[in-house]
Amino acid sequence: MRVSISAARARAAVRGHASSPPRAPTRLRALHVPGVASMTRTCGQPCWPLATALATAFSAALVLGACVTPPNRETVAEICDNHVDDNGDGSVDCQDTMCMAKPVCVPEICDNGIDDNGDGRFDCADSECSALPICGGGNKCGNSMIDPGEDCDGADLGGRTCITYGFQTGTISCTACTINTNACSHDAPENCHNGADDDHDGHLDCADSDCLNAAICLCGNGIIEGDEVCDGHTMPTGMTCQILGFSGGTLGCNSDCSVVDTSACTPPVCGDGILNIDNGETCDDGNAVGGDGCDPTCQIELGPLCVTLRPLFVGLNHFDFTGGTNGFTGSCTGSSGEEKIFTYTPATSGTVTIVVDSPVGNGFLSLYARSTCADAITEVACANSSDNASPAVSFPVSAGVPVTVFVDKRLSPPHLAPVVDAGPYTLIVVQTP
């Protein structure tokens, strides 16, 4: 037997029994809802209570005690990622047996090279794997790279400085991948020489630990260190007032060890025994007395040097440079050093040849002659040697008329060091009619 109930009667039944408790299944054999044949089933099977009876899109009747077919769980599909129990089986999404094999419910295996969950990414490129240890996930602090959740890592500070955090000076560091500003300061660094406690730590200038290695704080310990030129009475090796052109005195050092102080040096003066070419001295015999070859203004007096001369004779004449003068030069000598002066008075007229020879070498010797000792324009001959040969001069002489002969220690050529003592030498004098 089948029953057909109108929608109006169904609504009346609902109003009349909305508050009634559930009832046992009716003895009616079936419920027929026009247009919804699939909703008709045989009574005697478990039926929905009234409160959960099916309402169709056609306003089908809800009948107290009627036997109505629930949705077919086998034909309603579960949507696997909407957090709803679509088929009413009590399992949601991936818990439902319909979803367990779907890609969205399959976990990504992180080391098999396959996109297991079908999201377009596989292994460590998948978000399910990126945080796992096999993919480098977990705590990465200490890998010298700033990873998510880290402020810094090792020396990588992300370009931050103390100024980034509002400080004026100092250095930030990285502790357990977190920025450490303990060494930052709102104060300026210690100046070290302005008499102020710039960093407000209770210590100023060289008493501040910031200044321990500052050059200005090393000055005064008597040791030349860092950029210091001098320190106290300690001077660069060999430096004295005399080396700097003074006649005497003591060098000092300025307050910051940057400049040698010569204020206590004695200025050079004529007569101090020190030849000061910069002051125009051509001689300095240690006194201010004239007539001894060096006048009171420290200029050479050639006249006195020509008063007492050693005589030369035909033959071999042996001498050395001990006690020579230094006031004459010849036209061929270039820069010259000390000289020895001789006089030769020929017994007869003729030509005289004079040769100088030294056992220690002749390359530094020059030989020249004048008719008047103190007058350079009366030079009659001049010779030197660049190949260590013995210099020789020849010139005419008149009987009884003396000539002055000079043997000079040359200081040229430039590559040769100045000769201090040329040692012994021999003057060979030969005269022909």
C-alpha cells in the first residue's frame, strides 16, 4: 500500500508535532513524495526521526512517524579539503575512506623524487618537507646565513650597525642568532687628548681604556713607537744637533712626539770649528783670528796659505796628504778636497814635466800649476785622471822664476765617495832644456 500526502498536510503535521518526542516507526508501509521517487522506501527499516526528515527542493512533506530514506552515503562524494562531512559518514576530509587515496590526502615523501601529494612540488621543494631536518630544516643557527626567525647568524649581521638601533657608536654582535647591542653606546668615543670624558665612563683621555694604544698616549715613555718621531730624549738613531747643522746643544721632542725640537741646539757660528757651508763658510779653523788662512768671517785667506810652501826638486819627491789645506781648486779638478801646495824654482829655462803617482791609486788626484799661488787666472797647466793613470803636466819655465804646484784630492766623479786621506804619493819632476 502507498500513501501520497500533500505539502499542506505535511506542514500541518509539523506544526502539530514539532515538540513531540520521537516516535517509533509507523506501520505505514511506504512514503510517496510526488516527483521524488528515490525518496520512497519500505517501512520496517530504521527511519529518520521527524526532526531530521528530508526536505526536498519541491517542499516535500515532513510527516510525523513517516518512513523517509536518508542520503545514500555510497553515492554522495566527500570533498577532501573543505572541512565538511559531505557524505554524513562521520569522517571529515582525509579521514574519510573516499579521500585517503586522493593526492591531497597523500603525504609528501621528501626524498623519493616524486610529487606524492600532487601539488606541483616534490621532495624538499614541497612546503611539507622544507622544515624537516632532511631538507635542512629545524634550528639552522650557526650556518652563517640569516634564516627565517633569525636576526643574524655569525658575522652576517644583515647590514645592521649600532646606529640602526639608535646608538651613536659601538659595535653590534650576534649571540644565538639574535642581535647583541651591549657594546653599543649613546656617547661619542673617547677623544684621548681634549681633557673631557667623552664616553662618560668616568675616565678621560689617556686614562680611558679606549686610548691605551693611541699614539698620543704612548708618547712620554721614552720609546719611539707607532707613528712617533721621537719620545722624550730618545731620538732617531744617530740624530744630534751637530748632524742637523748646529754647533752643539741638545735635541728635544715636542709634547705629542711628532716633531724633533731643536730649540736647545746652538746655532752655528763662525769660529766654532764646524764648517757650515749653508751659512757661506769656506773655512772654520775654530777661531776668529785672521792671517792664519781663514779670516774672522770664515773665508779662506789664500795669501797666508801661500807663504810657507814646500820646495820641489828635479827627481822623486815623496809626500802624503796629512795636514793639507782646503782653499784652492784647479780648472780641471771639479769639486775638490784638501790640497798640498809646493813651489818649484828652475835653475835654467826650459820645459818642466811633473807627474804625481800614488800607490793607492791615482783616479782621485789632480795636478795643476800657477805662476802666482793665490791667483787662479795664472794657472799654466791642469791635469787629472779618470782611468787611474798618473796625472802629469808640462809647461815652460824661466830660470829663477818660481811656479806653484798643487796636488789636489778630487771628489769627482760623482759616484766616488769623498776621499778623506789619499795616503802617500810621489811627485816626479823632470826638466828639459
